Amino acid sequence: MEAIAISVTLGMLVIVSITALLAKRLLVSVILMSVFSLLSALLFYLCDAPDVAITEAAVGAGVSTFIYVWAIHKTSHIDDDGKEES
């Protein structure tokens, strides 16, 4: 049963990573990177490494996502038509 959960999680990691690479919007890529990090944390937990899972969830999904979203917000600008671009 555990091997099936690990295989499914690995498959989801591949799908999420490819989707993040192909996403057109930066914010969508950042959210998908956060999902990737949460799935990685789940994989670490399934492999009996709860300390690594907690660190991955906190740093990968929490802090990194916040920094990326903040950077996107700070670097976005408004074009001549009044539309916001990133």
C-alpha cells in the first residue's frame, strides 16, 4: 500500500513540475511550485523522514512561495493601456 502511495506521489510530482514549466503566468508557476513542495513533503513523510518533510513544507511551500509572490508583486508594472503586467 505504501509503495502505491509513493508511486502516485511521484507521478503527481512529474505532472505538477511539467505544468509549472509550461504555465504562461508567473503566479501560476509559483503556486504550482508550492504544490510541488507540498507533494515533496508528503513524499518525505511517506519515506519515514518527518523532520525533512516539516522543513520542506515550511521552507519550500511557505517561505519560498511568499518571497516569490512578493517579488512578482514588486516587479509588476502597469503598461500604457493601464493594464498591469508582470
